[in-house]
Amino acid sequence: MVSLTTRGGIRIGLKSKVEALYGASIRGQVIGMLEHFGIRNAEVTVTDQGAVPFVIAARLETALLRCGIERSEQTAEGISKKVPVSKKERFRRTRLYLPGNEPHYFLNAGLHKPDGIILDLEDSVAPSEKEAARMLVRNALLNVDFGAAERMVRINQLPLGIDDLQAVIPAGVQTILVPKCESADQLRAIDAEIDRICQQYSMKRTVLLLPIIESALGVVRAFEIAAASPWNCALAIGLEDYTADIGAERTAEGRESLFARSTVINAAKAAGIQALDSVYSNVSDDAGLRASVTEAKALGFEGKGCIHPRQIAIVHEALAPTEKEIEYARKVVDAFHEAKKNGSGVVALGSKMIDAPVVKRAERILAQVNGRR
Amino acid sequence: MATKAVKMVKNAAGRLVPTVVNDVPFAPFSGVGAKEPKRVMAAPPVRSCTEFPADGNKLVKDLKTALQNAGLRNGMTISTHHHLRNGDALTNMLFDTIHAMGITGIRWYPSASFPCHEYLIKYLQDGTIHHIEGSMNGPLGRFASEGKMKGTGVLRSHGGRYRAIQDGEVHIDIAVIAAPTADPFGNANGVTGRSACGPLGFALGDSEYADSVIVVTDNLVPFPCVPWHIQGNNVDHVVAVDSLGDPSKIVSGKTQVTKSPDRILIAQYIAQFVEEAGIMQNGFSFQAGAGGINLAFLLQLKERMKKNGVKARFIRGGSTQYLTEMLQEGLTDYILDGQAFDMEGVRSLRDNPNHVSTSPFTSYSHHSKGNFASMLDVVVLGATEVDLQFNANVVTHSDGLLLHGIGGWQDCLAGKCVILAVPSFRDRVPIIVDRVTTLCGPGELIDVVVTERGIAINPRRKDLIRKLSGSALPIRTIAEIQKEVEGICGGKPQRPELSVSEVVAVVQWVDGTIIDSIYKVK
């Protein structure tokens, strides 16, 4: 907590679990930040449970914001030096949701090797904590090593989502998840805003979009949404909100959402992007998760949302191609190379003609087997 | 209040240690396996059966009478065991009685203490208890750290405690043994009764070497109490009480496996390591525990053993439901058990002849003619800190506070492959440090450090490094892991302010020499 004063300099009241080990470091960090904001007189109360520096920085900046002190633009430290480019076609078998206001989950998330990590600013963050989470997520993007995972942020619905973009785009997010998407216009507005921010910071636009369909209207407009932006990499479905919207109970069998799920898959494939299934919410039911992923795979989904790291390995296993699929894929790819070598435009396996998408799918399966992304 | 300005010397590990503690001279640590002078074992006074009731009835009306009969005086050493864990009401009742008798200056010699013993702080303050020689967990450790204990604490491992009794370093005047079941002759066990806690091995040495032995039970049965973990032939007095404590805190109904994904990841790494290092072979053995990572490791290893058709010859417990399942499923021939953590562990110990009760004498003691710990193929232990030479700390935190006991930790370092399972940081405090705050285990005995960010093999273990050379496991140097973690935590922590002129406790090595000092925190 910060209260600004008119005199007396900077006074810091520190209560920290790690005071004996990092007390000087925390005080130094607070003084440095206040200096940076040009504050000469203030009373600062720090209550700390052993947070790492980027978290302390975000908490202090939030406290300053609550005193009416705000940065107009990201400073040099707030801009990612190297914006990593994410490929549209990379694997998104697992995407791990992390509540944006709970940074202790961030630090080791990459060690569990999900394909993507979602720093969530939307449903898992209470309205009063939106700013705090936004600063934490921005600082996390700048400071945390998420390993090989795709760095995703789920923004809030517009207009709040615009503020989110302003914070996370310069910080090096790779993919923006757009919740409760119901129209192509929403995506166009977000695209325009991202382009504007990239221009502001002289960045090349690489950020991808991943719309989430979570309503009856969204399902009806699924194809329009999937095809709305050239930056779309996948279309996901969110079943908690969808089932509430149609007034059905979400069941384990999922008959109530079969139409929506199939529609989303069809729309995504028609638009040439991936289709991703909702989360499986019972964290301790490994068998249920496995069955749910097997079913999702059979329908045409290529990924599943995860709410706990223990789900990651199970989803990867359940989505892994079967021996039969691998064998067939090898034959297809061999036939393709054979045809190419022979200069033939027609690929055939036995008496069966093989189309280009089948070759592409076979290549993807083999890539998955070889552990490539 | 703490020991002040006694002569300090640098021991073989380069640590400053006092040569006199509570007016008793101690030798400084002189290296692992250093040669010892020839001595003879201690022994209790010669007794005669004619001094005891011929009908075998040693019941006295209450604890006070028993203590009076035992000749309780100021400054005596009183021992207790810790198997009522955090449900122990007897120890607090014991010191209430001692206090009411107007006795002061007691040296308390527990096999461990628990948070429920915070109650005894008032007796440490008023001088009823002079000091504690034994593991000090939580509140008592904090009290000692702040320099408030009248004497200096002495921390020993379970094996070290038994050794100190055997060689006379600690002479127990009165042993007070909580017994979940006992008969009037003094035979006692821990596997039946409402306060059933498992084996009573931690009280075995006390019963054999103390001047007077008092058995206290809340489940008195007619002679004979079978099985007798404690032999009535060593017991002077028996006291029956209504309740020894809170059964729900003595053993848990069901031991919980950790849900922490990071801890599960560490457990996965260890199980894979044990398999790839070729340790997991038919007839192998290991130490099991109930700690978060340890239990998860057990389940991971079990899957790998089943998959590869491997069976262990014995597993050293801490037993839990998960361990007894391995015995029932034929994945091990025996459980050699030092303590039962849950109801199922107690039940199995009672009913399954291949689930065997052990003591620190059989498992750990330095004065035994060999012990079980050094036969173990692999041991997985925790630590609060480990340094770049693999030296480890298990009693203090990086801020200097004494918060944990040694337990069997030091004794288990004798195992053939010693693995420390540690998160790479707790809160923002790195676990891999330049120099451990308190040295408890020399790095030469620690083979592998497994964190969620990677596995470091002690460079001394060239054989393990060779075996794991093609592994997909994240094998890294300990310095690499340290550097990465310091990057996350915001650099190396500052040195905590410790009062180096005031030693509040000493840590013994298993042989009785002093390996390090614990200082008062400011």
C-alpha cells in the first residue's frame, strides 16, 4: 500500500517472510521504483510472503495506480527485446490456464511442458483485481521463462480487453485468446488495436489470435469468426459458458454440446485452422480426462484446455497417434516422396488416391511422433 | 542464556564448534569414519528381581508416585519418545507433574518434539526444564533460536541418540514411555489400543539403559501384553491414565499424497533416475517415508517395478497404506519398519508377519555391529539447503532459525545411493547456496540432488554420471541450477544476522563429535 505525502521523504514499513534474506533487496527495489516514478515523499507499506522481484514490482505499480500515478507508455523495460514468433500450425495439444493474479503458479509452469501457457486476465480474475493481474501478467511475460510453451494471454472482453492488449502486446505475448467471441467484428477490432500498438512501439506484428466460442450465437457464427482474421491460429470452445447459455447442464457424456463442438470443429477446419476442445474440470479424475480426450480426438479436436499441470501428460498420451495411425502415416509420406521423385503429381497408396490434406495430416502425425512442434 | 564465550575450535569440516557444551566436553567432528577410542558400553545399575513384586504387578496410582519412587531430583535427565507425534498429551502432563513437585533443571531427552510441545515453553522459561537434547521442531526450535533456553540444545540423529545412550554420553535417570497398550508387569506395545502409534523402537534404548523406567498406558491389559516391543523386565513402574493423547493426531487416518505438480515432477525424476541408474533390480532395497515427495516417489517407483517385474527384498519404513500395499501385492518381501504413519501401517505391522518392527539400534546405531541403513541401495531424503559441494542442512532455514530435527536423516546418509529431493526454491529463497547455514551432512555422502529444474550428480559419483550419460533426464551441474534459481529469486540472499558469540545448540555427527553450531538469531 502506498500513500503519498508532502514531506518526510520515502518511508518504508516492511513485513516480509524473507526479511532476513531479502529485506535490503526489497527496500532497494521499492526506492528505485519510486525514484523512477519521480516520487520523493511517500509512505509505503509492504506485506510480503516471499514474492519474487517481478511480482513485487507489479504490486507496487498497482498500488501507485491506485494513488493515481500511472505510466503513459511502457518504458524500455516494459518492452520485450525479442518478440518470439509463434507459428500458426504449431501443436496446441495442451494449453494450461493460470490465473493472472496468482504469480506463484507462473514460475514453474513451463517445467510441466504444456504446448501453451495461458496467463488469464478474464474469468479467473475478480473485477477489483483486473489492474493488478494485468501488471503481473505483463511482468511475467517479460521475466518468466516458460520454456518451449506458447505464451498466451486470455484478455477480457472489449472494451476492458483493449487495456489488456496495451500492456501485454509490447511485453512479448505470442497468442491472444479472445473470450466469448460472437462476431467477426470483435476480432477485427482487436486486430486493429494490436496493429496500432505494434506501430506505437515499432514492432513487427506477429501476434496470433485464438477466438473462444462460448455462446449459442458464437456457435452460429463459428465459421465467420474462424475466417475473420488472417492471424487466427485456432478456434476453441468453452463449454461452461456455452451450456449455461443454452440452458443445459454440462454432463460427462456431453450430448448437450455435441452440436456445438462439431460445429466449431467444422468451422475451424473450413477456415484452415485448428479446433481445440474445452477444459476438463475434474482435476482428480484421470480416467475421465483420458476418456474425454479420446472422444475429442475422435470428433476432430487437436487440443484440450488444462487447469492443472497433472492433466498435461495424460492429454498428450491420449492424443498421441496410435501405432496403426503412425504406420499408415509412414506409408502415405513414403508414397508422397516416391511420387515426387518420379515427377508424378498423383500420389497413390495401392489403388487409393491420396489427396494433399491427407499427406499433410500424415506429416503432422509423424512430426508428433518425432516430438517436433 | 545461551552458551557464551566458551572455547570454539574449527572442526574437520571447517566449522567453528564449542569444545564444552552444558559443562560437558565434546570432541569436534574429525571426518566421516574417523577412528574412535576404545571404550566400553554404558550399563544400568544392577537390579534384583527380589526388589520387585513377585506377582508382577508394578502398577502405582499415578505418575507423581512413579516419579517419586524413581527418586526424581533437580537436574535429572528425563527421556520420552515421540510416537504419539502431535497428539502427545503425556509429555505435557509429565512436566505439569514435575513442575507441581517443585523440581527444576531437568534435561529433557526426547527422541523428537512436535508443535504440541509448544506448551512446554513455560517450563523452559521458569527453569523446570533446563534444556532439550533432541530434535526441536517448530515452536521449540524457534524458542531456542532466540536464545531463550537456559542451556544449550544438542541435536542428534535417531541413531546418534541411541549411540549416546549406549556409550554413556547421555545417562537417562528416568525414562517415561508412552505405551498404547501395556500390562502391569510393564510389557508394552504400540500396535493395539486407542492410542496405537506403531513400533515403539525409539524407546527401546531408554528402557534398557535408564536407571528407572516408567511405562504409562491408556490401555492396561492383564499380563501378558503381546507382542512386547518393550520388555517388562526392564520396567520399574506402570501407570494407567485415561488418555495418552489425541488419536487423530497420533496417526493419520489416511496419508495424503502430495498434489503439488512440482513435487510430483521431482518424484518422477527420482524414480526414472533410480531405474536408469540400474538400482531398481530384483532383491534391491530402499528407504520409504511419508513426506510429500517421498510418498509420490514410492508410487512412481511402484509403477516402474510392476512394469519391469522387479521385486524388492526389503523396504525400510516409515510405513503408510501405500507401502503396505506393496507388501500385499508382493512387490517386496519385507517391510522393516521404524514408524507407522497411518492406521493401515499400524494394522499391517500388527497383522502381517513380514511387516517387522525395528529400532534405531538395528537400523541406525553407530555402536551397532553394522546397521540396516548402510545396506540400503537407495535413500531419498529432504533438506533445507544444499551447497555446491553437496553439503546439506536439515535443521535450520537460511535465515538461521532452528525449525527441524535431524531424525534418521544423518543415519540414512550411509545408504549406497543418497538422493536429496528438494524444490529449487521455497518462496523466493534458493535452496542451493554457497555455504549451508548449518552443516548436518557432509557432501561426500550425498550423491544426487534432484530439483524440479534439474538433477545434479555429485562429481565423486563418476559411476552414476556414466550410467546416466545418455539419459533424457535433465542432468545438470549444481552450479547451473543455482545460477538459474538466483535469477528467478533476485540474486543471492543477504547473510542473516546471527550472533556468532552465542551458540544456542550444537549438531552432532552420528559418532558423537560436533559437526556444527547453531547461533542465536538477532
